[in-house]
Amino acid sequence: MNKVDVKDIDKKWQDFWSSNKNSFKNTDKKKKFYCLEMFPYPSGKIHMGHVRNYAIGDVLARYKTLQGFNVLHPMGWDSFGMPAENAARENNLDPKEWTQKNIATMKRQLHSLGLSIDWDLEISTCDPNYYKHQQSLFIDMYNKGLVVRKETYVNWDPVEQTVLANEQVINGKGWRSNAIVERKKLSQWFFNISKFSEELLEDLKLLTEWPEKVKLMQKNWIGKSVGCEIDFEIDGQEKVKIFTTRPDTIFGATFLAVSVDHPICKNFSNKDNFLKFKNKASQVGTTEEAIANAEKIGYDTGFRAKHPFIKNKSIPVYVANFILMDYGTGAIFGCPAHDQRDYDFAKKYKIEIIKVVEPKENHEIVADNKAFDGDGIIINSTFLNGLNISDAKDKIIFEIEKKKIGKRKISYRLKDWGISRQRYWGCPIPMIYLKNGKIVPVDKSELPIMLPSDVDLNSKGNPLENHPNWKKTKYKKTGEDAIRETDTLDTFVDSSWYFIRFCSPKLKDKPFDEKSLSYWMPVDQYIGGVEHAILHLLYSRFFMRAIKFNDENIKIKEPFKGLFTQGMVCHETYKNKKGSWLSPEEIKDFKKSEITVGPPEAMSKSKKNVVDPESMIKIYGADAVRWFMLSDSPPDRDIQWSNDGVAAAHKFVQRVWSLNEKAINRKNVKSLEEERKKFLTAINKYLFKITGFIEKFQLNVAIASFYEAIRLMEEYVNKPVENKDFLQSQASLMKAIMPFIPHISCECLSKIEGKDFYSKIKWPGIEKSLLTDENVVIVVQINGKKRGLISAKKDISEVDVIREAQKINNVEKNLRNKKITKKIFVKNKIINFIIK
RNA sequence: GCCCUCGUGGUGAAAUGGUAGACACAAAGGACUUAAAAUCCUUGCCCGCAAGGGAGUGACAGUUCGAGUCUGUCCGAGGGCACCA
């Protein structure tokens, strides 16, 4: 068999696509489709994860294009961030040069995958032409009150020497550096994302094309809880406001607990024993277990709080290590009988325990050493007695509000988004500090506030702060001297609106043009890793709302209509006898016995289980790499890289080519009507199924159908079907397979339909009348067990089926001397005899 | 601890409540060949020379004429949240 050189074909069609763009942008008549894959951080080279992400996206983009949609399929670079700064420091380079070099490499590599990306729309977040508009948006948001400055305890990453947002702290460690995060009190800029807490939660319901998993994660992250605030009076002190979701258990309250950062602690701020306690309370481990099982400790303030509903009763006030200042009010009432934490605490400090909820039925046995937090009936609670929990809540809140000692209150776990970073390689925050202490935005005419290129990255601290004169400026309105903000924006800000910029990436004076935005947004299909389920996706949802808040002409709330989260690319791991990781390349130099093979894990540099996409493309061609990435697993599940797999994909590409050669050189034969119909029906059915599978993102199943279809074609090369029908079927299949393996299929199509086929190419039409077979296979069951099959004309009657079924040896044998009590007949599917 | 998802051959996986294992990888056997490569075909657990039969989708129950699919309980793996009051 003749082999085709896929490298030549790859290059030929990549060049062709570069110079023959399907430029149907801005034709408002057509229905639009905005297909977007998460843009990459330009770290150096693309990895297999990118290949999978962009292969999936490209199938969809090309498919929708063939379907006649006006497709927006752009690409850009998330190009600000720490690695550039680190690399620059290590190699004494300019972060900009390092970044641009990486972008050039990765762009070349993406190009070699044959992606249908419109590179005219390329953007890069470290480009002043991009961040200029980000600064402008920031100023708009500041003016609308969506940017606030607060002094708070922040998460300080000692390795990156910067502040992290709550979302960026994972198990007490920095999300990138993995360093234990410290607490620091600093003045910082925040986006007021919590203003939209309720909306961000409520509108998850609108996202019908998002994975449930991601919506759930966001819901949990926003963490809404409904309860109330209650003021407790304390002799000689200000009232302490507590938050609770269980006001119904107020009669079981036997102590008050506050956070170590609570204002009431000022009373002891210079007492030795309190400082000792505070110190001990902050010493929590960083492992998950340590946090979960941390011992509950308290400091008795000596104060007594008046119980608001029990006359002459007072309860002790403790400072406790398990109360967080930044949730609710930083204070609670403890009800040990019905909250496990309170119970543990009460046991330790010998605090009274009063049961106020009786389990509804005796089914629930309450263990002696456990708090009961299930449903039940209120007891020991005067006017609440006999009510269920829900009614008791309503009643007590009513009483609390009547007494004016508190009110109904909803708390969210979601905090404002801290965006100040003490870094160089990020977007400068366009604010200035005046001599009189005021902080104001710079005049928009001065944008962009550019990063200086002459910075010293080697000294400690913030490079912009250390720069000799960058921060010295003048306030345009008054001409007075001023100092620039030297913090830069969290790089998650950059990626929170890039999908909007793609709608009008070249626009000079504004971040976006309303008309283009309204036409293209929302993104119809967004594709990326599930690791961004909270951070990036929540921030983007916030940004879309902020933009809408700034500009009432914008009607779009949700940026991403459809979301698809693809699985990771895994590979076996290898270790040598010393226990150090080996790459798949390196193991070739070892004997089998010298290597320990580990289970497949996500490809990572640290475990060295990576395969370089570029070298694979060089060996097998772009089509084979794409085909394999899509064929082995459902796109939302992890896939395991295998060299055999990609080699098989390469063979398939060759098979497609060779089939096409046979099709072109086939001798014409006269059709046998029966064969012709069988053939066309089968091909038509495959096309129909494949369309459905692509729509449902079952790309691996679509691929299985292609295997079957191609095999059928191979069979029919020598069967009595006319060339016209055969070639037309081949062309249809090549069009349908084009989104997957565009190079070879375009080559094949150009041979069948001539050079200018590409300008007319369309998704193959499906002939509905050819979707049903004339013959069906009916399953014969006895008591639900398969005993035989019947081939018959479609819509065969029950009587005929029964007669045919009884002719089958195996069926006859099993029915002999048995009484048939029931027959279940499902047309064209099944006959089931029930016998005794 | 709470919440979610998933358990199907040696492997990755298919399967609107209706023929379990499509499609692919690996393995074994065979065809072609002087030989190899390439290509193609067959097999797949148990009984049987075979025709055929039996078991079978993590376990146990249930609903149904019929369950991988629906319900319940349990076991196992993965993920998210985690002192959130």
C-alpha cells in the first residue's frame, strides 16, 4: 500500500488555511457561534493538556463553521505573571523578552496542530494595548464603587512575596508556590465581588449548559447561609453581636464565643496569659487533618453575657480558636447540645449542656458524646416548646426583631476579591496618592500606565516600589506631585475579561465596542480545565456583571453560555532504583528490572511523565495526534497517553488516505439496487449518528462510528455500487471527519472535488428517508433470557414474529410442554415469552 | 465530618429500561511472504470436538415481562469544601 507523507500534507494545508481564511466576520445575517478555549500562559512550550483542550475546541469550531455558523475562534496569551519574573531573575533577562520568545514558540506549535484559529484577533495581556483598557475598566469600576480599599488581614505568600486572595490559598498554602501562607495586616485594593453574592448564586440556575459539578462547587464556594444576628449585653462592655443559623436553639445557649481578633479582646491585649493563648490559637498545622482535628481551646474572659430570653441568667464569654473573625460577626452563642464544636468545647471547659431539640421519633438514637443536629421538636424553650425547627426559627426571629435585639440576616462565605500584588510583571493599578492623603484614579488620558523596563528584579520586595523614579508623578487636575500605586493587579484580573476583548481586539480608544460585544457575547462554548471551576470562572462572571453595572447598554450577565471541562492527560510514571523520577524517554536506557512503573497520573514536569507534543507531531503528523487525543476516552474524563494509541491513529490516517486513492481509481460498476440502498442507508446513518455524537460532545463515540464507516467503505470498494454514489459517500465522510483530521481530509477532498472545494465546503446533508432500515433484527426471549434472533421486514406483526420465533430450534425446545402465560411484544425490537 | 461523581474483559471504553462488551489498544493463533515488515482474518470467562449451553457490568436486596441503566443499603476509588456558627 502506498503511504502518504503526512508532514507534507500538514504543511500544505496549514499554509493554505493561513492564506485562505474563511473570513465571514461581521456578517450579522448569519447565526454566530463563539467558540473559546481557555487561553494559555506562555510558559515555554505547549503540553499535551493544551493539545487536548485545543483539539476539542477545534472540532467544535470547524464543525460549527461547516454547519454555516459565523464562528469566532480566537486565541491569546495570559502573559503576565510570576514565572516570567522568576525566569528573568534566574537568567538575567527581561520578562518581556522571555514572554515574547515563549509566545513565538507556542504560536508556532499551535499552528502545527492545524487549528482553525483566527490569529488576526490575537491578544496578549502583557501588551499595553490590552492592559490600557484594563486600567480604564478599573477606573470605571472604582468610580462606580466596585473597587474598595480596605485594611485587612491578608494571606501573605512568603515565597512569592505577595498577597493572595482566599481562593488562591489551598490547604493553607499558596496555590502556585506551595509555601505556607502567613497572616499580615495590609491596606489592599479589593473588587467588591461580594456585592453580587446573591446574584452569582441565583444565576447559576441560568447556566443550563454548565456541568452540574462546577455549578455545585461555585454554590458551595459562595456559601450562603440564612440566620439572624442577636445582640448580647455584657456588663461594662459594648454589646456583642453574634450570628447564628440556629436561633431556635437560643434556650440551649450556655456560653458565648468570640474570635481572637474580636474587638472585645482589646481588654486583654497586654495580658500575658491572653497573648500566650492567642499565640497557641494561631499555631494550627497546615495539613487538612490538622485543621479539621485541631483541638478546641478557649480563653475565659471573665465577662458574663445576659441571656436575652431567660431572666437573671448569664452565660460565660470565651475567646475560642475555632471562631473566625471574617465570617458572620466573629462571635457566636454556643449551644453544646446541638452543635458538635460547641459540644466538644463545653465538655472541655465544663460548661452546662441543655437539650432543646428532641428527635422526632425514637428512631434516631443520640449518642452520649455527640451533639444532635437533626430534625426534631423544641423542648425546654418556654414559648418555642412543641414547634418544629423551621417554625421555631420563624417565631424566635420574630421575637428578636420585636425586642429590637437583632434581625434576620444572610451570610455568605464569599469574600471580596483582593487584587493587589506586590509584583512587577502585572498590570499597574492606575491610582495615585496625593500629599493630602487622598487616593485618586489617574486621568484616563494618561493611560496606559506603562510598566518601566529598567527595573531591578534581584533586590527584595516590590520592584516598582524600589524603582528610583517610576512612582513619582503629577496629578493632572492640579499639577501637584503625587505617588503612583506600586502594586500591580492579580493576573486573574487579566483573564476575567479577555473573552470580551476578543469581540473587538483592535479597538483603540475603548475596551470593547458595544455592538460587537452584543453580537458575539456570550461565549457559546467555553472549553478548559476543571481546575478553574471557581477562581477564573467566578471572577469572569463577576466581571461581566461589573461591566454591565458600568454600562447600562450591556445586557449580558453571564459570559459563558456553555462550559465544557475536559479531563487531564495522564501517563505512567517511572522511577529508577534510587527512587528518582524518569521520563518516558529516559527509561529506554534502562533494563526493565531497573525501573518501577507507577500508575498513570496527570502529566507533570515534577514527575517527568511528560510527552512532548511537538516531537509526536513530527513523527505521526498533526492529524494522528489530534485523532488519538479524541479517540480513547470521553473528552470530560482523563485520558492516558499511549504511544501505541497514537501509532494506531497514524495507521488510521493512512487507511483513510489509501481508501481515498482506491475511491478515485475505482473502476465503475453497475449498481445492484439492493446493494446500493443498503450502502447509502448505512453511510447516511453513520453521518446522522456522528452529527449527534458531536453535538453531545461524545467525540470518542463519534470516532468509533468513523472507524465503522471507513471499514464499510473499504468493503464496498469491490461491491456493485456505482462510482458516483461511492465517491459522493466518500466526500461526505471526508467532510464529516474534517473537524477531527483536517489535513488528510482536505487533501482527500481536493482530489475528489477539485482545488476550490474549500470555499464551498459544507457539513454533509442527511437524507431522512434513508435513516431506517427495511429489515430489523428482533430478539426472542424466554423469561427475559435471549434464546434467538429473527431477521424480518420492518413492522412485522406480532403474529408473524411469534410464528417465526417458534421455528427457532432453541426456542421450540424451551417452549415444548410449557405453558405460555404471557407474551410481551415490542414492535421491531423484542418478543418475550413468559412460561411457567 | 459534609457534599458530589464514578465502579463494565488484560487496558481505554460503548450501550433512548429491550442482543452487554460497539470502537480501539494489548495478547494469542492463523493467512499472505524464502523471511521479515506492512496488511488482513480468528479467538477472548466456565463446560463442550462442535452445534450449543452456563455464569457475568463492585456487593446485597427491591421495582419490572425484562435492570449496566431505576430505588434502597453497604463496600471501594476519585474530586470539592472544611472549625462557615
